[in-house]
Amino acid sequence: MTTSALTKVSEQLCFGGKQIRFSHHSAVLNCQMQFSVFLPPQAEAAKVPALYWLSGLTCTDENFSSKAGAQRVAAELGLALIMPDTSPRGEGVPDDANGAYDFGLGAGFYVNATEPPFAEHYQMYDYIAAELPALLEAELPISDKRAISGHSMGGHGALVIGLRNAERYRSISAFSPICNPINCAWGIKALTGFLGEDKAHWQQYDASVLLAAKGSALPILVDQGLADNFYPAQLQTEALVNAANSAGVAAEIRLHEGYDHSYYFIASFIEQHLRFHAQHLVLTNG
Amino acid sequence: MTTSALTKVSEQLCFGGKQIRFSHHSAVLNCQMQFSVFLPPQAEAAKVPALYWLSGLTCTDENFSSKAGAQRVAAELGLALIMPDTSPRGEGVPDDANGAYDFGLGAGFYVNATEPPFAEHYQMYDYIAAELPALLEAELPISDKRAISGHSMGGHGALVIGLRNAERYRSISAFSPICNPINCAWGIKALTGFLGEDKAHWQQYDASVLLAAKGSALPILVDQGLADNFYPAQLQTEALVNAANSAGVAAEIRLHEGYDHSYYFIASFIEQHLRFHAQHLVLTNG
């Protein structure tokens, strides 16, 4: 794999740590990308474990960094936060034919596309699971102790990438994830566009299918608000619950009265997610 | 004073409290306005004290609510957060002739304008100090125990309104305030535009002038980052320090190595500001 040099776009002090935005050329995505990293104060002295956060539809690397309030707890726990963009970017990257918010730019769905014209750039699965960690671990004080989390489309990405790469992560969590994309409108549109009509190819990107089929070697925490406009139709949380039950997996899937799909929900519970991941990243050896 | 009915635009659960956006007709500003309120869980049972937060140039009521992470601590302490807009709004409201970011819409500077065409709407001082609290205390579970804070232009507004209305507030704080607007480019432009050329009229809106002349009956906390692009030229923090010293006021004015003008700075220290205000709002009687 070719790693590209990182160009620092900005750096800001936050809770005694560094909130940094980088630009780099992604060989996997075949375009220039930006991502954000929070390095806690502990990274001055030694490599720190990292939580990869995958954002939802329409987001960039900046939504989580500015709205979740995660840096406070990450600085306490000594966790790096890695915040990638949600799709390939740039003039040469094809978008939805109608510029829809739910497919194409800002909506890569964390899959490796096989359909033209998307396959040339939309390889977000490999970017998140392989290229980005290799780059970061080579160039920044970040260890190979990794956890993965995300929101909505990014919750789907976190579950799928974590379940399929258990050897590369210690724990998985998600807020309001798209749990069963082969059975919801967002997922069907995206999987058809990126992978084509053959639904057999879709199943590798469906967290409920994966969990039911193979269980999980990793601990899982999921939070879902019951006042979420996209629940249950797009999110299908019950499919994930059923998959966990059928596989005998003790996933913690919590439903919260009154909370919606927004960052106010994420902010309210992100501390619990960071402490969950820290148990597996910081407090365990190996 | 005429109070107008409040129209709820949105309500979202956050840390067990309610993040609400209201619309109302402001008689003082002569236009329709939006503002945001965070009601902590304690407001279900009794009236709660309130921190008024004044935002900076280009902001609306949403910057602080989405980026500062203040709701977590406000929910713990039982403080309401009141987040007004930064200027009158709407089609009939005049803006800077060139649409500049630092005067007019999004840049009302918390003064009562006397110059045409601005005087008809730009009465932000009276809106913040009188109309909005009266409205909120009549219609929401918010008590008349008030504190005031803000950022940049809003830090200027908080200091000026707090110093001139000590009987109405318990404590004042600010992040990166414009401390001496009669002597910086932002202030000179705004005060000329809203108040005219006679600088004698400007002094009532200059925190350093006010503090030097009359001291402060209220406790003051100010945080300023030393990597702030606008420090010292626009912010003139030293003028406030000198004013406090000459008046014999024990204002706490802290300079922080490495922090900039952004919400990452505010997020890093907002908890300390909320606990400072809570000491005077919650823990004291009367």
C-alpha cells in the first residue's frame, strides 16, 4: 500500500490536546481527501489508542469534531479520535445524478463500489479499514489499538467494518445506525448504485446479516433514540436485536425515550461510548 | 413593555433537558426573532436561574447551542441557557452597505442604535437587558436570577450589559471579549455606524471605560487565548486589565497559552464558567 504524506490544514488547541485537520492524497480513493484527528495530551509522550468515528449522510470530518463534545473525555482517557470524511471528494468524483443527499458525495456508505462510474473512487470500505489506519499509525503517535464507532450511515459503516475485521479492532459502537440496509430505502438505493442489482453482493455490507451469520468476537454498544424521525423505517434497529439474539451475541442495544437523530443525542451519550471503548483499548493489555 | 407570545420552532432532548428554539415578534427590535433556550431537567419542578449567552460576529442562536457542549454541565447544575440571535433579522432590516460580516446583520454589537437607517431595528441592548428576560420569565420556568456571558462581540455585550445593570445580574463572564471597542477597528466601525461620529456617545458601550469609571458590583471572569488571531489588536484585553486595576476590581482575567478564538477554546473552559456563575446563582440566597 502506498501511504501519502499528510499536509496539516489547521491545528487548534482543545482540552489541552490538538484538534488537527489534514489533507492527503488517497491512493485507494484516487483523490485528495481531508480528515480530522484529535490527539489527546497523552500523545505527546507515547502512542495512544484510537477511536475511528464514521459520520452520517451529508457530513464531513467536521461535524463530530465540532458538535459531539468528545474531546473532553478523549483528553481524559488518552484516546485519539479519527474523523474521516464520508465519501471521496473533488471535481472528478461522480455524484448522484440528481445531486440527492443520500447517495454519492457525502454518502459513500463505506462500501467498495463495483459499478461504473463509481468504482473508480468510491472505495470507502478499504479507505477506512486499511489505508487510513496504516497512514495514521505510520505518521502520527497513534497505536494499532483501534475501536470504531459512528452515526447513522456511519453507524452502519462502523458495525460492518468492525464485524468483518474483528482482528483489527477491540470494540464497536454506534449511534442510530442503519442496521439492515438491504431492507431500507437508503440502503437499497445506495447498494444498487454502488454494487449493482445482484442482492447477493449486498449482504457483506449489512450488519444484521453479518451478525446473524457469524456473531461477533467484539463487544458492541448501540444507542438509538425513540423520537428519531428515521426510526424504525430506515434504521431497522429491531433487525440488529434479532440478529444478536439469534447469534447468541450479548450486544448492548439501548433504546432512549425522547431522543432524536441529532448531535444533541450523540453529545448526551458520547461519554459512555468513549468509556466503553477505553475499557477495551486502554485498560486491557496486548 | 409588550410581551409577545412564543412560537416553538423545535424541541430536542439533550442531557435529559430540553433544547428549544423559539420564534417571537420583538417589539423593541420591530421584527420577528428566533432564539434558543436550554431548560435543564430541574425546570420540570421549579423555576431555574438562567445564564444569558451573547454570541459573536456572524453567529445566530445556534452556534453556542451546537458547539460549546454547555448543556451537560447546565443539566447538572440546574441552569437554563438563553441564546439570543446577534442582530435584528428579516427583509426590512438594513445591513452593512457592502454586506460586511462585521456590521449590521449578525453584528448588532448589543447597542441601541441612534443613527438612521439602523435605529428603527438595531436596539439589541434593550432587547437583551429588558425585553427578552421579561418575556422568558413570564412564559417559561425561568427565574429572575440571571448571569450573563458571551464570546467576542458577545463578550463585549455581556460585560457592557452586566456592568451597566448590576442590579439585574449576579455575575458576568466572557470569552475573548472586545474589551475596548472605542479603540479597535471592529468597534470604531460599529459605533460610528450605529451611534454616529460623536465619540462621547460611544463610552457607555465600552467595557474598559465603564469598569475604570465605576468599578463592578458583580464578580467577573474573562478567558482569553494567546493564539487568538484577533488578540490583541481587536480585543485589547490589556485595557480591561488596566481598568480593573485602576478601579481596584478583582476581576479574574486569564490568558491561556495556545488557545485560539474558536469554539474549541470555549468548549474547553465553558464548564468553569458555568460553575463560576452557579456559585452566584444557585448557591446564594435572595
